[in-house]
Amino acid sequence: MEREIYGYRCRKCGQLHYPYRMVCRKCGENAHNEFDAEPLPREGTLLTYTELSSLPTVYEVQTLLLGIVELSNGIRITGQLRVAKPKIGMKVRGEVGVVRSETYDDYHGMIFREA
């Protein structure tokens, strides 16, 4: 089963939000739970990235690449980068996968690879 990351579309004005918001930032008139969930696209462009080191012990890696990606619909999302040599402006494709594991729990998030 393939997992998805969802955006939330305002039922009144059609504005797409990510992450979830209590009130629409465009029309400001939407109440809680008046959004429709829809899967976000997986293709995008890498806007910026950073390499983290000195991670907490719950991570099984010494360094971690994080990137901000603008998806094909204009939504920006942060995710892990699994790219050998990232370059700003490169095309990437996301997938939902395990980004961190603990003894009894797996945490899922967006992982971007070169498109």
C-alpha cells in the first residue's frame, strides 16, 4: 500500500493548504473541518537544503539532508533528501517512507530522490 501526504482544500474558495490549518488563509471564513483532503503531487523542484549533524541518538545515521521542495502545484514541503549531490533547482520526486525508527514505532515522512 502506497502512503500519501495530503493537502487540504478550502470548500469555500478552493485554496489548497499544507499543512492543515484551522481557518483558510485566503478567505478566512472557513471553519474547522471544512476542508477536503487531497494527495499532494510527488514531483517538484529543490529550493534549498541543509545537512544536519550531531543528531539525537534515535537517528541511526550521523548526518541527515533536509530539503525544501516546491511541488508541481506550488505547495512547499520539507522532507529528507536521499540525493548524493543535491543542487538547488534540481528536479526531485518524493515518496512517503520511514524517516526514523524507534523500538516499536516507525515514523513516516516525505523522502525526495533525484527525478
